[in-house]
Amino acid sequence: MTKTPAEIELLAESGRLLASVFAYLDGQPLAGSTTLQVNDLVEAFIVDRLGARPASKGQYGYGFVLNSSRNEVVCHGVPSKDEILQDGDIVNFDITLEKDGYIADSNKTFLIGNVAPAARQLVRATYEAMWKGIRAVRPGARLGDIGHAIERHAKRNGYSVVHDYCGHGIGREMHEAPNVLHFGKPGTGLALREGMVFTIEPMLNQGRRTVRTEEDGWTVVTTDGKLSAQFEHTVAVTRDGVRVLTLRPEEARPAA
């Protein structure tokens, strides 16, 4: 379950490359693009520019390099030539990258054009909730501390936390132990140890936390049709705290 210092450096290199993918997307005119076009741009960037492998493609039979989850889609949205990103949308791109046998996983919710204040607030609170969870990570802390910090922030801002999906350990495999819930009680759950590597990826909903999977078997949506947002980082437990392995350039001063 724990990784050696050498393994963590390999994971950090994968994380650095993955962060550059999001920096690349930040510079793209996403409005008017289809989610399939975004998928293809990301695949070309990872393979041709970075010399890496998009780890999601082929995993569990999935045919794309990213998930594109727009508006009421909670997670696992499938890129499509018919889904056009429009002014006012929020859309999460969830991307994995493998380099030298080690996988990093991260996602970000993008604001497309002129987004309504209520949607902006949901996205901001979700980002803050992720960081609340990250700041709970240290040796001797417990997984319940992470979940509690996330859920408390969500509830204080009037949002619900999706319980059906969670963060996960990561390394040579995309999904490893432990599962990292985004709700919980402080002081409960697995104790964190130096060298553990996992993702923290809360999903916050405007309305109820309940979700359903659509007929394609992948796309998960809110049952009440209200908006959902998500953010994710891959983190490592260090001797005295936490190291974010997928930190992006604009996050030199992350949300408090």
C-alpha cells in the first residue's frame, strides 16, 4: 500500500506531466468545441507532446482518454461528437496519465464563458472542499478526518456530497487500496502512513446527493437534474504532511 521514495518521484513526474495537460486545456477555446474534440486534443497532447500514455483508454473497456462531465453529470461522462460546450456550462475533465509504469489521476471543473453566479459558487466550494480534505492529510491522521473536512465544508455552503463514488489508492494500477470517502467521522478509518498515495476527488451537488447511471452504463447524473461539480488531486503522505503530486501551475496559492 505504501510507496518507496523512488516510486513517489516517478508518480510525481507523471503528476507533473498531467498538470501540464490541464495547463494546455486552460489555453484552449473550449466554447463551441465538442467533448469528443477535447478528448482528441488531450490524447494527442499526452501521446505526441509528452510521450506518455493516457491510462483511462482501454481501462475497464472504456474507449476514451478522459471523462467529460457537464452540468448535471456527476462523473464518468462519455465524450461525444454531439455534445457541444456552450456558454454558461460547467464541465469536468477527468484525466489519467501513465509514464514509466506509474499513473497520476486528476480532474478539474472548467467554467465555459459567462457562467451563472450560483454555478460559479458551486465550483468554488467544491474546489475548496477538496483542499480541506488535502489539508487533513498527515501521518497518524485517519481517512475519516479527510471525509469529515470535505463534508463539513460542503454542508456549510449548502451543498451535498455524493456518497456513491470515492477517491482511491493509485500507483502502478489506476485503482488501488484504500478507498477514500468524502464523508465521515473524525478519528475513524484507516490511519495514514508516510508513503501512502491516493486521490481526493469530492463531488458536490446543488441539490440531493443521490445519483443514477444512464443507459450507456457510464454516465452518472444527479437524480434531481441539478448541477454537480468535482475536483481531484493525487497526493502522497509525507513525513510531516502531504505532497500534492498533480499540483497545477495556477495553484501556487491554493484555496484556503
